[in-house]
Amino acid sequence: SQLAEENSWALSVHEGESVTVNCSYKTSITALQWYRQKSGKGPAQLILIRSNEREKRNGRLRATLDTSSQSSSLSITATRCEDTAVYFCATDASGSWQLIFGSGTQLTVMP
Amino acid sequence: ETAVFQTPNYHVTQVGNEVSFNCKQTLGHDTMYWYKQDSKKLLKIMFSYNNKQLIVNETVPRRFSPQSSDKAHLNLRIKSVEPEDSAVYLCASSLQGAHGNTLYFGEGSRLIVV
């Protein structure tokens, strides 16, 4: 079973709108990471938020982490068409020699 | 800027053939990984190596075998491919382990088995 899971399979918004992708996980973690994968490319990290952090920002991106409810969110403001991608949350499993990815959320930003 | 290089990008082969995918990273990282991504975009870890040593070997069929000549290279060989092996194989590297470290991915090698 997945140790991390996004809560939506697909989302669509119009350019300029804000969107939030949610993630829940099942294990204690060192950090939770958000990745984005554009069509034909490998995943690329957006934000790494450590277990002692509650919020992290990267430009238009904001990630939150709630270790008590084992959940995280990634918010994107002022979305652009180029934000269209699959968004994954990922956690390090016990032993920490692998990163376990959620099933991903397909975000489509329409003009 | 790509620092994890995979070849080939795309490969079509018949059931029963052998295929190999190559991966090289120029980041000076100690840990490398192979992930399999299916048609639904699910990413599953297959193997991870640290400094040429096998660390993680998830339950994958025995026809899959990783090969590491040095810590910058991790290849993946598939003997006698099956239709369910059709997928994108993604190579990644990290500084040392996944413990709070970023994974850097290549662009993937798409395998189609006919």
C-alpha cells in the first residue's frame, strides 16, 4: 500500500486562479517532498519540508506540513499554463534509502 | 539543467528479448535509484544503490538486474521482457540516501514490449 497519497486524482483550474493539492501519509517522516512531473520529463523537486517545519515557500508555491494529522498541502497561486503537470508528494520510508511517492495529482491549467 | 542522463530514451522490443538501460549522474552523488512508472503514472522503487552497493531491492521479477560499475553509473538489464514490463524507467540520484535529501531524476527510458 502507498505510504503517501494525494487526495485528488485530477484538478483543473483557469490561469490566474489558485489551487491546492493535498497529501496524507502513514509513517513518521524526516521530511516530506513535493515533486512535479511535466509530460515527457522526470519528476523535479519543488519543495522539501522537514518534520520540524510547518510551512515552506518557493515563489508562487507554498507547502504546509501537519505532523499531528500526517498531512501536507501544496498551494500554487497565480497559476500558469506551464504549471500543468502531475504533482507528487513523497516521503522517506524506514531505513531512508528510498523515497515513496504518492499516486500523483494531474493538474491542468486552462487558458 | 539535466545532470542525470539516461539512454536510450525509447525502446521497442518483442517479448522474450533482452534490453538494457543506462544511467549516469554527474552530480557526485553516492546513491542512485531505479523507479518504474506505469501508464497511470504510479512511481515504484525497484532498486537503490549506495556507492556501488545494493541497498534496496524491492520485490521485482528476477529477470530485472541492476549493474553498477562505479557510483556514477547504474544500469538496468531486463532479460526476457514480458508485456507487463512496458513502462517508463526512471533513474535518479541523491547525495546519500533519501533521508531528507532531494532526488534528481533523468528524463526516463520508455520501454514498449510488443
